[in-house]
Amino acid sequence: MEGKTVRQSSVVMAQTMSLQDANHAGNVHGGVIMKLMDTAAGVVGSRHARTNVVTASIDRIEFLHPVFVGDFVTLIAKLNFVGKTSMEVGVRVETENLITAEKRYTSMAYVTLVALDSDGRPTAVPALILETEGQKRRFREASVRRENRLAEKRSEGK
């Protein structure tokens, strides 16, 4: 199986937030942002593996600033790490107020996905070809997060 670059699977998604996305305070629900993050990560995983993927975990999701109705939300999702059947995708969320032009980095998360074969079993994914120092650094950091997750599972008896 031939490896693929980060660029080959990266995705940028964008949409304007509407009233149906809001809570009673007029902010966009965190769950709406989480769903968008999961969708963007899933596209990256499927592009890389060229098969269905499922979300195995979401690490370190952070909401740094609120998102409001009318904000233009952009999600940038890229592979950080690839294992045998799993992948970590970093998702960054930015917003723009279309009236004032104010832009903010609002959220981020690390989404771990598992590639599935046609029978719904984990299947091997292509290696990740790292082209930049930033990609190599993100791969190392994701490897540490993966080891920490696995150690935690072992200690919990899972």
C-alpha cells in the first residue's frame, strides 16, 4: 500500500451559523461545533484510507471563544498521525464576523478514527508521508497522545 501525504487528505469546510444552531443565549451549541469537527475529521480519514471510518475518540476538545449566529465558521482538518488501522486528525475552527471582519480561533480537537473494511472490521491504512518539520512535530506529538491513551486503557482494564 502506497503512502499518502498530509496534503492529499486535508480538508477545509465552511458554513454560516444560523438560528437553528443556537442555544437560548444566542451562542452556537458546542455540540453543533463538535459535529462539524467530527464531519471534517471523517472526510480526512476517508480520503486517506479510501474506506469508511468511525470515530474512536476525541481528545482535548477546546472551546476558546463562543461562536454566534451569523458567524462564518471555517474548519481546517489535517492528519497528524497514522497507525496500522487508526488515524489522528487535528481540527481547527476559526470564525469570522462577516459585518466587522473580526476573525477568531475558536476551537480545536484531536479526533482518532479507525478505518473499516466492507465487513465493518478495522483495516490497514496507507502510511503518512511527512513533508515538513511541522508535520513531523505533529506526528511525534500525536504518537505521545496515542501512547497515553493506550496506557490509560490498559490501566482501566479495557
